[in-house]
Amino acid sequence: MGAPVLTASDVCKRFGPVQALRNVDFRLEPGEVHALLGINGAGKSTFIKILSGALQKDSGTIRIGGEDVHFRAPEDAIRAGIATVQQHPELVPDMSGLDNIFLGRETASRSLMGRIDREALEARADALLARFAVPIDLSQEVGQMSAVEREAVAILQAIAVDGIRVLILDEPTSTLTDVEREDLFALMNQLRAQGIAIIYITHQLEEVFAIADSFSVFRGGACIARMSVEEARSSGVSLADLMLGEAVGDIFPPKADPDARGDVFLEVRDLSLTHGFENVSFTAHRGEILGLFGLVGSGCDELAKSIFGVDPPDQGEIRIHGKPVSLRKPREALDAGIFLVPGDRRTEGLALSRHSLFNVPMANLRRAAGGRWGLKSRQLRTDIQRLTDQVALHPPHLNTPASGFSGGNQQKIVLAKGLYSEADIYIFVEPTVGVDIGARAKIYGLMRELSERAAVIVVSSDCDEVHGVADRTIALHKGRQVEPESGVFSRDDLLMAGIMGEGSL
Amino acid sequence: MRTWKDRMRHSTRGLGFVALVLIVAAIFGVLEPRFLSYVSLNGIARHMAANGLAALGLTFVVIVRKFDLSIAGVAAFCAMSMGALIAAGWPLWSVILAGLALGAVIGGISGIAISRFGLPDIVTTIAVGSIGTGLAFIYTGGRSIFQNFFTSGITDLNDAKLMGLGVSMWLLVAIYALAWFVLSRTRTGLAFYATGENPMAAHFSGIATRRFVALAYVLCAMCTVLAVLLILAESGTAETNKGANLMMPAYAGVFLGAAIMGGTSVIASFGGILLITMLLDGFALMGLPYYYSDGVVSLILLIGVLAFSDGARGTLQALRFLFWPQKSTKPTAKGSDA
């Protein structure tokens, strides 16, 4: 390869007492896909923000094509050829994909009254699509699009500027299914073929081998390793070990002893919901973790919410401790002892602008008030302190708003909320989306701990997660339940069952 | 619930608020010495009682992140209704109860329309308020009601004093204390705040968010009734434009208080409405025509909210950095001693 398109040397950044980046050296070759790895708090987000102009470095140099650059704002970075797609791209849902791509730069004129030339716009779109053959209909509204289509729109929007040489993707796959991920990788390959270098943040280590040419590992604010994927493959180095700085081994806790399986806490019989799922039946026992694998659209999310009373089922029966119940809203489900760790913790789980003391007791205000009306403030504080210690909230600040924590630690607050509600059936939906590997291991460990006194159900579109953490698994495919032919699913059978719907019924 | 650090920060804001009140009082006192007279301060207390009750009701609505623009209409209709009942010879206590019940019904209509049927809050409350304004005319066609007012005892609400303080002020303090307890010390209060912060997460936590939204409107309308009751007591007549001047001070009090105290709360609203009432009465005393009052209040609201916004704080810090580049390290006086 020729001269690097982007180099950084000795980049430092400090936030108050925290040294977020220390002497980071970084190199990006033209036309390579370069993965950026590291647990939350390792400094990769800070580094990306400096590259994209959202933050300013304290010291060090950044060179693009050999020239020193200093970005004061994101516009400077874009002008220098660096485009960024945020983890949750901001698109206008009511506008078409095409309108979103050219939003704010419909014309060359800066005047407010500048007329929008539809034909010129379409010509530009055609030129863009000629370079990148995305198999999506850009005339439909973004609100109607799937997650991967929205991601593609966001990427096209980012690179629609002339002279983009570097594209930064911040965890683009965290909300995608396995199939959608392949589509995204195809688009990334096209970009690479056009000579655009991609910096790509991910927590999914297997993706590194699937798509990346090389990777850098961040740990404790420093870039501790840069390697090509071939090197890593031939040397057999463990990426997780590099990220954590110590041998992690398995992130999944040991499986339960099948003999220790306790009573049936939850039984679901022939549960159906229109446009959701059909005739789903299973039992969840105390002492085990039940895994439910299904892609987006498989009805998994709907099933979990249905059991929790958000969208009550049309047909079928739910039994808790053997007694049939009818749960028509979350309050009734909570009273019956079910707690849902929702798939979207930011909208369904937390009041983001509030601290743990506010969030944790929310699902069990009765306990917070000791059965009466007035809150038992001191007791509440001790209880919450104990729970946040138990889930290893980091940093352990009770008064920091939830929005000030990383994804993994936000999930830990939701977990503490679940523990505070003292349920005996826990349903986790997509528990580790956007959660780094260290926090993932902790969350899986907590699930295992919880399963000693409660029935735990893990619902996820991540096959390895379901297979790794659950003692028993079932799959959902297009709303239909798929069960193993021989008692238990192997990892590959589970994946096939979820993707293809194969297996015995 | 809080660490000492949190408390410090909280009380710093509180102290700042007190300082602001004292400064405003001092400025008016210098410009117009009558401002600090007993009569004037008593007037401020009376006006604050009426404004404060309206602001308290609004506080509940703002906590669930909604708006209520029906305050003026509700006040007008309930004022005329209570006036008509007084004229009809009903005993005062039954008039007040009837007024509160009427307010609860109107607030319930807005609340249920917004929470249960998902109507937009601003449009709904403008409509309900306008209907109220119209209905205020059904009793007398717009003429004022004053019959029986002086024999009914309603004017005592304005005139009577308890330990040197008007009963209306006692009423205000009592209701604020109750509201403070409910909102910051009970699970009902937590549920109110949770509903406003993130209704979806609150729903998933088993909180009956619709009920709390509806309840906020009911409480707002009932507080408005109490506020307009005090206005009737002060003027001795019921007129259709009574309460027209309640809405703007209420909004100004709630939002200015929230801006200064860093969040909507009962205490913030109390401070906000104290400040607003002082400013209103001060300007009135200095001869500012009444028809400018809404404009003045709104201007103060905008300046206040801007001054205490995060953006302004950043600018302020930048300015401070300009004048005191480093944290003032004390000059080492001991060195010269040696």
C-alpha cells in the first residue's frame, strides 16, 4: 500500500482528572477496513470524536494525506475528507431516503431562497447509486425502512460529499440481524473497492475476521496494538485478551446442573398474537436459564412484551406457579412477579436524565415506600447502594444521570431496577446490545446468579449469546416456534432454526 | 436521598435565589420607598397567594411534561359560577366545594382527552379554556356579580389575618407544604416525575402514566379555582375577566423557578412566583400601566430562562475565565514574614 491516508501521533486528551487518551499513535491505509476495538471507556469513542471534529485534541498531531490538520468543528473534518456515521444516525423519518441523503445540501447556493433543482438532485443520486449499488428503494420514507436500510442511507449521506476519503462507522451492526449485517458488509466492500478507508467500531469480535483488513486495540486510553487480520489469524492471538489486558477465557458463566432445575415458574401454552407469533408453548423453571433465539421480525420481542402485558396475547394461556393469569398491562405482570429487561433500555428502561436513585426503585415504588405512601429515603438509599454494588456499576455514582454512563453500565442500572423489583421471573430482551465485553461477562454472571432463585429467560437475536448463556434453547422463526430434534440445539442447529426455520415442530 | 455535595449544590442555588429576591427588594425599595411598607408587602403576599396557587397547579402539569393553556378560561368560568352561587345565597363553604368540584370536572375533561384519547395538549386546553371563557357569560351575560358578597364572608379570605399574616398566605403555605410532601417525599411524587421523564419507561415499570397525566390536569384546574377564589375575595365582585391575569405569572413563576433551581419542583415554583409577584407589584407601584404587566412578566421570563440556561452558563464561565484566568491561589503572605 502507498502512503497512509491518515496518521495520528502522540494524541492526548484529558477530561478534568481523567486522562482519556494518552499518546495515541494510529495509522490508516487507503482503502482498508480497519476495526477499532476496546472495551467501553478504553478511549476509542474519544479518539473517533477527535477525528470527526466533535472534540479537540489537547496535544499531538493528526495528518491527512501527509498534511497537518486541526479540526475545530465537524465541518472541518468533513472538508478534510473524513465522514462519520454515528451509532444512532439522526435521520428524518418522514422524508424519503433520497431527501435525507441530500438534506441541507440540496443546492450549491447558500441562500435560503435557493430553489431545489429536482433533476440535478436525481442526477447526483444516480451518480451516487452508480458507484454504490445498494439494493434499497431510496424513494420510500426512512421511517418505513429496516435498520440496515437506514444505516445504508446514513452512510450514503455521509459520503455524498465530494472528496471523502475516510468513513468512520460507530457500531453500525449493533442493531442489525445476521442477515442484515451481510448486506452492510457488502456495502462496505463496495466502499473499500472505491478506495475509501473505513474505521469501524464494533464489540462483535467475529466481525473483525469477517470484514476487516486490520485492527487497532485501545486499552486504558492508549492504542496498544495494531495488527493485520492475517497476522492475528496466523498468530492465534485472542482479541478479547488484548482488549482486557488479561486472559478472559469464557465470558459465559458455567451451565446449570440439570438436576438442580426447580419448579416451573412460568408456563406458556399455545400463545398467539396477530402479526406477532403463533402457538408458542414453553416452560421456564427456577434454577435454569431459558434461551429464546430469533432474528428481528421473528416475533421474539413481541412475545416477551406480550407475556409482560404490554401487548396482551390474543389466544393461549399463561400460568405462573401453575395458576392461570391474565396480564393486561405491565403493572399486572410486575404484581405477578415478572420483570422485563426491555430491548431498548434508552426508551423503555430508563429515565436518562435521572440518576440511579430515581431509576432503580421505579418498578417497585411500593417497596420504596415500605408499603405506605411516604418514601423511606434512608432505607431506599442503602438498598440501592447495595444493588449498584452487586451489579458493579462503574463509576459507582448514585447521583450521576443515567445518560452519563456507558451502554453496559446503563444496562446494569436496568438490572439493579429489576433486582429491586424482586420478581421471580426475569425476561431479558437483547441484554447486551451496545455493551462491551467486560460488562457482558458481568451481566451473564448476574443472570446465572439470578437463576438460582428465579426463572430467567434470555431473548436475543445473537445466536452465540443465547447458546452461550442458556441451559435450554428454543428458536422462533417468523412467529413460529422451532424446537430441536434431539432434545437440545447445538449452536449451528440453533442458528439454522432461527434463520431458516428448520427443525422439528 | 442526597449526598452532602448534592445538598450543597442545591442550597447554593437556593441561596442565590434568596440573594436575587433581596436584591430585587432593595432596588425597588430605593426607587420607590413605599415598596417596603407594610401595606405594600401585604399586597405582595395577597397577590402571591393567588398567583402562587395557579403556579402550583401548573407545576404538576409541567412535571408530566405537558402544557395547560386553559387556566384563564377555567378561572373565568369558575369565578362566575362561584359568584352566581354566592348571589343565590349558598353558604361560603359549599360555594368553595362546588367550585373545586367544577374545576375538577373541567380538568378531568382536558386530562382524559389528552391522556386517554391522545389529543394534543396545547390544542385541547386552548379549546377547553375558550369554552370556559364563553360559558362565563351564561349567568349574567357579562355583567358583574356582587350580590351577597359582603355578607357571605368571602372577603374575609382577603382581609382576615392570623398572626399578622393574611389567611390567604397561610392557605398558600399550607397547600405548598402538602404539595411539596407529595411530590418529593411520596411514591406518588416519584410516579409523577417518572411519567414526565420517560412515559414509556414509566409504563414498563408499572406506573399508570395516563392516570397521572389526567390527575395533573385535575389538580391544575382545582388550584386555579382556589386562585380565582382569592381574587374574588380581594375585589368583592365576580367578573368575566377575573383570572385573565393568572396565566402568564403562573408560567413565568414555574419556568423561572425551574431555570434558577435547575428543575421543576414545588420549591422552585414558590421562589419563582415570589420573584414574579414582587416584580409585578413593584412595577405597578412605580406607575407602570396594568396593560403592560403581561408583557413585562413575559420579558422577565425570557431573560430569566436565558440567563440560567446551560448555554448562558458556558458563556458566563468563559467570561470568568477571561477575568480570573486561574483559580485564585492565595498569595503566600508567610513568605514575606520570614
